[in-house]
Amino acid sequence: MHFTQEEAGNIRELLDRVIFSRTKKEAKPLVDQLNFKAARLAGGDIDPYLVGKLREAINHAYEAAGQVSHKENQQMFCDQSWHVFMRVFDEN
């Protein structure tokens, strides 16, 4: 899979939709889509470290989904992992 800025925007949009899902059940199909995209990236020529950062972002987004007391922290962790993913990706 060739990773493009358009794909990055699509993934970021999905992450935001997961974070602001009303329930974990509502977020699950979106997380499945994100995990599928991460698996496709892992099967390509993208550095495994980058894929790991994307997986971290997905996990934190899912933890933020629904009515959770630690939503802001999980959203912050998601954003941090995403920014590392994109910064390192942009350097390559």
C-alpha cells in the first residue's frame, strides 16, 4: 500500500470519529477499519515503528470512546502518537 496525504487525512478522520463516538460499541466498526488500514501498512514498506505509533493512536482513540472519565488524557495520548507517526512519516 502506498501511503498518501489523502490516506493520512482519512485515518485521522476515523480516529476523531472513534474518540467522539457515544459508545465503545459505536466505535468498534471504525476501530476495525483503522486496524485493517494499519495491517495493510504493516504489510508494506512502512517502518514497523511508524505502524506501532499508528496502532498506539488507534488504541488510545478507542479508550477515549464513549463516556469515560479519562477521555481527555486518552485523546491527548492519541494525538501524541499520531503526531509522532506523521512527523517521522513526513521525514521519509
